[in-house]
Amino acid sequence: MSMKTRNNIFLAIGSVAIIAASGVGVYAMYSSSQINNTTTTPTTSTTQTTNSSASSSASTDATSSASSSAASGTSTSTTTSSYKDGTYTASANYSVPHGYQNSINVSVTIKDGVISAASATHSSSDRESAEFIDSFNSSLSSKVVGQSLSGASFSRIGGASLTTDGFQTAIETVKNEAAA
């Protein structure tokens, strides 16, 4: 084998390696940008559950007394935290691999600035997301209930980092809504 042929082979192999490495790098940057987009799709819907005669849903006693006080024109504080007691709901969308978009609807009950109940419903479009969502749901209460709302920061509930990112976005909305 001549020296020129050997150099051409090394040149060809080197070129293929550079192209492959570039492709992997572009894919990694694209995937990273998709993961980072989860925190830039904030919730668009937030409500606070209030006690009314048409509904006997589970609102806290503090919410009931606060509603009664507001109706009579007086204002009393029922908590010592910087958050109003009550049940809050928020929604968030988040991106997952392969270009899919999932959503999470969160319901959180706050009592004295502490999360006393939490639940979530989800919309997903792929089997892999459904598996992570199941894992998230099975760990949600044990990881969230009892946490102070002011310090609530979750990074990976049940091994589901992207679902947790969507949940955290919803929690930030709840913090804003519940602020006294």
C-alpha cells in the first residue's frame, strides 16, 4: 500500500469521525434546549377553590371563614404564614424528547403555609412519558405533602425530571396566587 493511499484512508476516516462528532454535538445541544424549554412554558390557568353553597368540595376551614369575613365586609387573617390557606389549581405545559408536548394540572392545598395535599392529572402523547408520569404520581404525595410552600422546590419526583419541571412551574404559579 502506497503512502498516498494510506493518507487518503486516514483522511476519509478522520472526516467521517469529525462529521459524526458534529452530529452528536448538535443533537445534544438540541436535546438540551428542549429540556430547558420546560421552564419557559408557564401555566395559563390558575384558580383558587372557594367554598360556595353550590359546592361541598373540600376547602379548608380557613378558606371558609375567610370567605365569610369577606362577605360581611370585615377582614381577618386566619394564618400566620405569608400564604393564604386554600386549595389552588394550576396548569403547565412542558416539552419531552421526540418533540412531544405534555401538560400537567396540579391541585395543591395550603394550610398555614405548608402543602397539606397535592394531586396532579396529566396529558401525554407517548408511552415513555406515561411511564414517567406513573412514577411521578406514585411519589407525589410523599415528596410534596408537608413541605413549606415558600421553600417548595422539586427537581425529580419519582425519577421523572421533566414532569417535575412542569409541576414546579405550576407550583410557582400557586405561590404567586396564594401570596397574602
